[in-house]
Amino acid sequence: MTQRHILLVDDEPHVTRVLRLALEKAGYAVTVAHDGHAALACMAQQLPDVLISDIQMDGMDGRTLCPLARSTYPDHDFPIFVMTSMTALEERDWARALSNTEFLEKPLSPRQLVARLARCFA
Amino acid sequence: MKLNRIGIALIAGALVVIALVVILLVHRQQSSRSADVRASGVSLVRALSRIPFKYLDSDSQGPSVLNTLFAYQNNGELAYAAILDANGRTLADVAGRGTFVPGAALPPEAATSFGQRTLPNGLIEFYGPLADRSAGQAFVRVGFHQPGYAVLARDVQFMALLALTMFLLVPLVYVVVKREMAPLDALGHQLRQIGDVGIAQQASANDVRELAGSLQAYLQFASQRIAQLERGSLNASADNQVLQYGSKKLTAALQSLPDGLLMLAPGGLVSFASDKVEPLLGVAVDAILEQPVDTWCRDPALRTLLARYAGNQRDTLHAHSVDFTPANVEGKYLSATVQPLTAAHGAMAFGTLVVLRDVTREQLARQAGNDFVAHVSHELKSPLNVIGMYAETLADADADDETLRVESLNVIQDEIERMNALVGNLLNVSKLETGSMSPERNRVRLDDLLRDAYEHALPRAEGKQLRVSLDLPRELEAVAIDKDLFRIALNNLLTNAIKYNRPGGSVLLAARNEDHEIVISVRDTGIGIAGADRERVFDKFYRVSERDAKVARGGHGLGLYLAAQIVELHHGRIALESEPGIGSTFSIHLKIAPAASGVVTL
């Protein structure tokens, strides 16, 4: 079984550091990008099996990145996970419109994330 | 003398008037008597002419009609009555006492028509043909005495009463007029006196003073009378004016209200719009008066609400409100309250009242409040998120992975400190902004304060392998500051200098005397601040982008804002010099406190 590739996008270095540790430990290959522009650059090199993105970021935020990822690669319906501490309903509307997209509520548990991904690839 | 003349003239005038009235009355009475005589004469002749001759003939049996006539009439006006044949011979006659039938021949037309004529001796005669011709052609003649002035005798009593009344009225009128004219008379008298004296070139101050006094008295009297007269008409017009005044006052009050007012007549037309409506809704008052709402209102929310009041629905007995952004005005939020205008417990309906209130500031404040809460909760949730994740990592970490354990513990400690700082700064900002934090300024030697801050920063800097140094001159001028507040500002600057530094870098806390001020500077060898950010770092919640940072530096955008606010509270200023990649220097400029004032605390 080939190693799954995960693109992790967040501008908080602590978060990416911890999640990378947990995901790598679970056997995933992890690429980290600190905003939408960097993430799109990574995707151009290698398409991920899963995109995990924060919403609020300096530079290009998650609101822009996720729809752009879908429209740029229409033939690749990889799962997208959106990390957000915003619980406001309007935040979810844009994400609802995207296929194969789910929310990850902050505070985020690395253990839960790994379990979610495992279900995803089961 | 003069008054007597007036009196006599008045009496004479009165007598003339009485005589005139009497003459007029007599004349009128006489002419009315003449008319009476004529009327009764004509009708009597006509009546007699239709009576058969045998009843008129005094020679036949019994008293004739003529006798009866005379016996009946009693006022003595009827002088005679006679029946004559065509030759003028008397067939029958009867005459009053002392009267006889004059022998005057009848005119020829008497054979066919009735007529009248005046005869000598004050007689008036009526004649006409007799209808009954049993005794041949015959004529009727009836004579009356012309009514004389003697008849007046009956009315003497009435005349006398009238004359007496008039005679009494004259002096009464005279007295009243005299009373009204007395001041003017006095004035005239004075004037004449002055005039006489003036001719003699001897006008004395006394006379003039008297004249002035009289004039004044008269003017006073006249003005009193005028006032009296005017009061009557004034009372009437005053009522009207009071009403007008009340209405104007009410309109002025409505216009001066801070809210815009609209009144709709029961039919739905705008009956009143205050001037404030124009800037609120962006429509000219003139353009909406007497117009239905739909023609000028471009705000669907307001139209919908007003439409509810158009009918007689039950819910329109109460006020309803709606908030909306006016279509014609940009960047405004309005609140419209609509309620029925009634009086006498709803028995009288005057239409609908619309109160438009500008709630832009409230709306913006609410929005800012919401933003603030969102921001703060995000700021609190971020470190919590990191703490949670590291705690889990720590729990799952292999026992021998010492590096990860140390890293986790450090991060958790950092994040807790960050949250602590945020909460502390939030409290201070809130105190500062509500004005409950008023600085207690005392003259303070800065040396100790700076040394304290330096020592407080040391352990934190050492944890990050930073070198911290303190550079103070031997003598530092005293400044008047609030020590506790100033410590917060200094700590925030030092915290930033440590947080945004690079490993192996340094932080320099220094102070120096300059002209009239002391400059405290915090210099770091950190990442520096780009030009675009430099102007905004003191803004509330502003955070410099950390895109290129390898390590997270949890800031919350309050530290520099608070420091700047505190410095401003001390009438100082805060400045920033920075070069990206090399470092930043924040400097606080404080005025030196005059040595004489205040208390020196060491």
C-alpha cells in the first residue's frame, strides 16, 4: 500500500508542527504550507490525497484556497478538511457548496484527526 | 360762559329736533287720514250706487239707507250723502249737522264713471251713477270733511312723552360728551394760554410745564381709551394669535427633535415631514409632502411597515419598529418606529406617526463589539488549541523522546503566558477605554523602574538565548508618571522585543536625557517591521503578518496599542525605527517634570 500524501495548510507553526508529528507517526506523508499561495504551489508539484486547511490565514486564506483547489483540479475529488474555530453558521456556507468537504472543529485533537483520516481511507 | 353757550345751543337744538319730529308725525298722520277718507268715500259711493233707489228714497216708508248710514257713522267725517236726478235735482239727501249739500253741478262723466272732486269749505266729494234707473238717470254724491289738524289732539299725550324723553336725553348726551372731551378742553385752554402769553413774549416755564402736564394727562387718558377699545378687538385676535403661537411652537419643537418625523394623514399622504427627514432618507421634504408613500419611498422595509398601517388592521393599534439602511443615503443605519396617531383613547385618529432615528453609531458600535468578541474568542481559542494539541502529543510521546517533551512543555508554558498577557491587557484596555484607569502621576526617578523592568525581562530572555542589557546615564532627570501604568507599557515593549527576536540576538533597554525630555528606548535585533506595518503597529488588534516566521509568536495585537495609549496618557509620544531583518527600536519620549512640583518618590 502506497503512502497517502497529506497537504497541511496553517499559518500557526505550533499547529502544523504537532499535526505533522501525529500524521507522520500514523504513516502519512505530510507537506506543510503556511498559506493558500504556498499550498497551490505544492499542489502544482504533487496532488495530495487529502487537503487539510485552516480558514484564517495571512496571505490567501482557506475561504479562497479550498474552492480554488476544487476548480483548478476538477478531476481530482480529494477530501478536504477545513479547520476552524469559528462556529458561526455563515462560515460554513461556502464550504457546503464544495464536494467532499468536512469541518474539523478547533480545538483539534491530533488523535481524532488521525481516526477521521483512517475512516476516510477505509 | 362757553359752557353755558353750549348748553343753550344744545337745548335749542333739542327743541328744533322735537318740532321737526312733531311736524313729520302730523304730516304723516294727516296723509294717512286723507287716504282713509278717500278709500272709504270710493267704497261708499260704489256701495250706494248698487242699492235700489227705493231704499235710498227718504220719502218712502221707514228710514232710508242714507239715514241709517248717517246714524251709523260717528266720527263726523261724513258731511252729506245725496241722490240727484239728471237735472241736478235732489231726490234724496241727508247731511250732517251744520252742513248742506253744495249745489255744484256734476261733471258730465259722472253719468258713466265714478269720480271725486274737492269742493270749497274743506269738502271732498265722491260721485257716481246710480245703477237702479227706476226713477230715471240718477247720481250718488257723498261728501266728506277734509281731515283737519284737529285730529292731532288725540296724540298730544304721546307727543308730549316723546318730547320729554328727547329733552332729557340731550343733557345726558351732553354730559357724556363733555366728560370725554374734558381733557382735550383743558389742553386747548392751556394752549390758548400759552398762545396768549407767547404773543406777549412772556412764556414762563410754569405754563409750559402745565401744558406738558395736561398734554401728558390727555395722552394718558386717550391711550387708556384706545387701550380699552383695542382690548375688545385684541381679545378676539389674541385668541387667534395664541392658537397660531401654539401651533408655531409645536412645529418648532418637532423640528428641533434630533429624530426625523413624518406624519401620514389617514388617507396615506404625508401631512408633515421635519427637516431632519431629508438627510436621513435622502429625499427632499418638499418632494414628499402631500404625496403617498409609494411615490417617494425607496426603502422596502419602511414601505412594508407603513403598508401595514394603511388598512384598519388590529396590529396597527401599536407601534412597530424596523431597522434598515436607507437606499438613498450611503453608510447610514436607520431605525423607523411607526405608530398610530390617536387622541381620546383611540377615539380620534389623525393618521400615522413615523419616527426616524439615525442608529449608525449604535450599529457600528454593536458591530465593533461583535468583532471584538469574535477577535478575542479567536485569540483565546488559538492558544487553547495549541495547548490541547501539545498536551495530547505529550501524552502520546514516547518516554524516551526527551526533545519532544521539552518542546511540548515550553510551548504549553508560552501559550499560557500568551493567554495570561491577553487577559491582562484586555482588562487594562477596557479600563483605559472606559476611563476608569486614571493615571496617578508622581515625580519618579526612572532608574528604579527601568531596573525593575530589566530584571523582570531577564529570565524570559535567557529562555530564548537572548542577551538583555540595560544602559542608564549616571543622572536621569525625574519625570511625572504613573509607575504602575508605565510598568505595563515597558513590559509590553520588552515582551515584544523578546518575542520577535532571533536566537542569539539581544535586547537593549536604555534611557537618556535630551532637551526637556527623557527618551527611553527598547532596541531588539529581531525580524524588524516593514514600512507598511510601521504605521499600524500601534492600532488595536493589529498584528504584523508572520508569513515567513519559522516559529509562531503568539501576539494578540493589544500590547503596542496599550503601550501607546499609556504613553499618550502621560502626554508623551512613542516612536518606532525599524529595518526588516535587522531589528526595531521603540522609543518613549517623556517631558521632564519641573523640579519644584510634585513629590519625588524613589
